Amino acid sequence: MPSRRHDEQPSVAIVTDSTASLPEGAAERWGIGVVPLDVVIDGVRHVEGVDLTPGDLLAALTAGAKVSTSQPPPAAFAAAYDRAAASGAREIVSIHLSGDLSGTVRAAQLAAETSPVPVHVVDSRAVAMALGFAVLDAARFSVGPPPPSEPAPAVAGPVAAARAWWRGRGRVETPLPSGAEVAERGRTVAGSTSVWFLVDSLDHLRRGGRLSIPVAAIGIVLGLRPILTLDDGGIELIEKVRTRRAARDRLVALAAAEIAQRPLARAAVHHLGQPDLAATLASELAGAAGDRLVETAVCESSAVLAAHAGPGLLAIVVADA
């Protein structure tokens, strides 16, 4: 994994929220600030990643607890922006889940108004690793290309130093991208993603207002397994399948067909408490997609997404490589 150029803080810092469901360790590796959302379980407020894990949330859902979520207050984003500025960032790119699904991006916009450095807030119109791929690409892009590697001089001392100076005398270092350029990179990647997902029950999405009652009724009344997608930031029904096994197979087929239309692609498989099943889906997708699929991540869903989707969540995200 490449490191930051010259081991310095980049001029553009990246901030996102916990619904990005980034792979473990990715935020730390790339210096990404993650603002957690809140989950309320039976009236008790929890902060995702602080005192609540996806496993904790799954246990609460399975026990029939009343669960709701809440976007971070503007103060939480203001604190993240202050930390980035204190670390040396001259600009911040703040990329968040779809504004059609949450008020999170609005809270970020409010905090940006009082930030000590300029903040470019991006509504990704996406969620999970559709958002996560955009965040990671923005972070990579913000540090610029790695410096050219050179062999160590064979002889130490003034002569070797002079030779090193002579070799590098005409080199001009590529300037790091601006915040606006990094924001556009994130926006472009998010716009290139495709997402498909299924759940055991649509009740959680319906109660949270993320799904229309007629679509929810399809799974309840007819006993069908809807396959859902994100379309311009909102959740839409695309297919109805008889069994969960058939729905999983169709999930893989849809993702493989999408990958076949791209020169190269990356994919993420999300799950809630089903790591073995998710790994199986990732393996099946790799077999179906062939060499066009160059990277696959298996990521547990964030607790906030799990609260809305409920038990049994499985999702596949495809993005350009």
C-alpha cells in the first residue's frame, strides 16, 4: 500500500461518515476522518464505532428492540474539520451518504460555514462502499503520485551528494491537487458505482421511510424476495425473486453483468453477521467476472445501515478500477 508523499500531511484532508462502511484499517491508513452516526436502541442513544458495533446492533434487532438512527449534529463535523485544520490541512473534502436518505450531508454543510479552512461538501448520492470507493479514491488522489524511486548512491559523502543533486536538478515536482479537484474525483467515482442488495424483511426500510409502502408490500403479501438498488440517491425495486437462494444468485449475476461492461472493476460485498456467506458471494462473483474484476473487498455493513436494512442484509457494490 503506497504511503503519503514525502510522509507529509496532504494539503487536502478527507472526511466522511460511518455509513461508508470502509474496510478495516482503511481510514487509519489514508488519514480519513470518519464522523459516526447515532443509533437509538429502545430509547438509549449509541454512537456507531464508539459504543456500538454491527454485531451489537444485530443482537438488538434479533431481540426485537426498537431501533432508529440520527445524523451527526453539525458540531461533530465542526470538530472533525478543526482536527484536520490543526493537522495542517489547507482544504477539506467532506464526502457523505445520499442526501435523499439522511440529513447528514446538510449537517456537514452547516459545519462547513464556520470551518477554519475551506470545506468542499459532496453529496455522493450513494451509501456503503459506493460511498466508500469514492472516499478512498479521493484520499489516494489527494496525495498525488508517489515520488520517483532512485537507487541509493554506491558511495556516501560529498561526491554522492553532488551526483544526486545533478540527477535531480531539472526535476519539477507535480503539484498536489486542489480541494475542488479532489471533490470532483470523489463525485465522479461515486457516480460510476452500481449497488444491489437484498434483506430478509422490508419492514425496517419501510418504517424508516426509506421505502414506499407498495414496494414493501411486495415482499410481505406476495412472499417474493425483492432485489433493490440505489437510483440517483434513492432506493428502488428492480426485480422480484421467489427464494433467497435465487435472490443471492441474481445478485451475483447482476454484478457480473455490470463488471462485463467495464474495462476493469472493483467490488465490495457487504453483510450483517454473515461473513462466510459474504465470502462465498465474493468468490462466486470473482469466478463469474473473470479478469475484469481486479479487487474485491468483503465488508460488514455499518450499524446505521443495518438498522435500516435489518437482519439478512447482503449487498454488492461495483465501481470502476
